[in-house]
Amino acid sequence: MTNEENTTNTGVRKAQERLHIDNTTKSGFNALDSIGKSDSSNARCFTYVASDGSQKKLPIVYPEVSYVTNFLLNEDLPGIYHSSFAIDNFYFADRIDEFAVVDPGANALFIDVGAYDLCGVEFLDEALVRTGTAWEDANVFLTHSHDDHDGNLAYCLDRGAKRVFMKELHQFGPNAVQDILTQWGVVRAGESELSFYIERLVNRCERFKGYEDRITFVGDGDAIDVGDYHLEVIETPGHTASHLCLIEREKGILFAGDHVLDTAPGIMSFTADVRQLQRFLANLAYLKSLDLERVFMCHHEPLIGAPTINAFIEKIIASYERPINKMFTMLEDTPLAVNELAQKYYFYLPSWDDQPPILQVRRLAIAFSYLEYLYDMGKAERQVAEDGVLLYALK
């Protein structure tokens, strides 16, 4: 190898490494210690009138966030309306894209619904007003349960939407957070500030209480018809364990939610033995076989044309090779806990202990997904210690 080649390759490695370093100048970094922690006693509220005339109040969860509308209800294809918002001071996304499929005056389907403090609710009401469609003729499809995707669900149902279609969520037990911290070896290490964010990420069932009779659980092969669109559900675990997409096979259209993302690799897993990363990569490869013509994504402009779409998907798949291999090199003959291996993996950070708890949780969950993938693929051994800690070692 020449000196020039060595310099070039070193530069590439450093550039790749930077993909995993959280930029402290990024919008929202300074709010990470408090993000999502609204004080209900002092919180500002989002107020609206429900279909029965009652007034509803919901706390503003992200008071530090502001947004502007890029565009409202562009009709990207006949009956498919697209709204886009630029978000400031929200560390995990700088844009949100929302979609509605509408058969004017007959029925409408909102595919994810955003959150009132991240993108407002105007795009929901206006989609119906503009198309002469009543709230009572509207439904919601959730690709997954994260705040920026289901935060407006209560608003939609209170306004009169008929049903929400979603994947049944995993029912974590009452000790789930403690169990996760134990399995990762965090309790053993004496960490104590991570529970809030794990709770927010895994115990999502609470937010659907009171609306259970209007939820329809769906999975592979179920379909929703809106006008000329026959939208089939496909299960795409990865970004979350219960992630779903909608595909219109005849027209080559995919509503991808967060299954297709333009971001550094990182699947967060909180449960062992669900093959989350393995299934994520397999599902991405499957999408390449479908000759898709248009992919609608929730944090990116739509992808158009099979060559562009397949190249984008291939880039995502390829981006996981390096971090998986890197985690493999972290393994030793001596079994180590997730907490130990995560800190080895993120060795380049100035200080693990000084990272905001929400980022520690994210990194632990990502490390866990890599370790489970290596175990699933037969490249790592896993054992359970007497205190419940999962330990991984070279096979």
C-alpha cells in the first residue's frame, strides 16, 4: 500500500468514525438532558375541541422544539397528499414528512400523524377540509409508536377518526425497565439515570389507553383500500420491533415510515431473541426485489424510480457491515456485558459518563442489537450470569 493510499484510507475511516460521534453543535444537543421531560404541573398545553364538544388538553412534551412548514398538502400522486416540516432543536430529526391517502368525500387514511408540538395539526384538518372528507370517514395507520409518528393519535381519534391500524405492541412486564438494565449489565455497574428514557421507549402501550375499542391490529398481508389504492401491510421490524410499512404493489408505491432512513446505522433493540437487526436487513433486501417506483419516507424527500430506490436501500444495507464487524472485534474470550462492550465500541467519545442519559440508552440499545445479531449469526456466544446479566464472548 502506498503512503497516499494509506492516507486516503485513514481519512475515510476517520470520516466514517465521525458518523457515530454525536455533534455537540447539532440542533437540540443542549436540550438532550431534558428532552421529553415535561413538568406536568407547569407544562404548557395543546388545547382542542373533541367531536363531542368537550375540551381536551395535552401537555407540550417538547417545549424547546420549533418548526416551520416547508409545504402543506402537495398532491405527489392523485389522492396522495404530502406535507413537510423543518424542525429545530429536536436532536433526532430535522424534518418530518406526513402523508394522507384520500378518496375525496369518501374516506381518508393518515399514514402516521406526527405530533402537535413537532409539526402541529393543521395538515390533518386541512387534508380533510380540502378534500371534503369528514373526520368520521378518516382512519389512521401507524408505522410504529414513536412520539414523532403517533403523537397526534389522540387528537385524531378525539376529533372523530374511526380507527387506528397498527401492529400489536409487545407487552412489557411491570419490571421491564429494571430487567433491561439488569440484562445489559447497567445495574451491575451502578448506573441510575437511564430508566426514564427506557420507559419512554418500551412502554408505549400506555398512550393507547382509553382508545382500545378503536384499534385494529394488523400484520403481513392485511390490506386497506382507499379509492384506487390497495395498500397491503408488510411487517418490517428493525427501527422498532413492531414496525410496519404499506405497499401498493400494482403501482410500485411504498410508505416506508422509518424503515428506510437516510442516517447513520443504528437499530435500537431492547429484547433478546427477536432477531431484530437480522430481520431488518433481510426486509431491506426484500424491498429491492419489488421494483418499487416511489418510496415515501417520514424524514426525507420521496425516492423516485427503481434505480434510485435500490441504490438508496443498498447504501443502508452496506452501512451496517462496518459497525457489525467493529463490534465483532470488541468481543473477547472473556465474556463481557452489553454495558462493557458498548463503552468499548464508543471508545472515541470524550467520556461515557458525561454523555446525556438519552444518548447512553441509545448507544446501549444499538450495541445490544449488534451483539444479538452476532449471536444470531453464530459469531458470538451468549450466556446468562447468575445475576441475570447477558454476557457475550468470541465463539
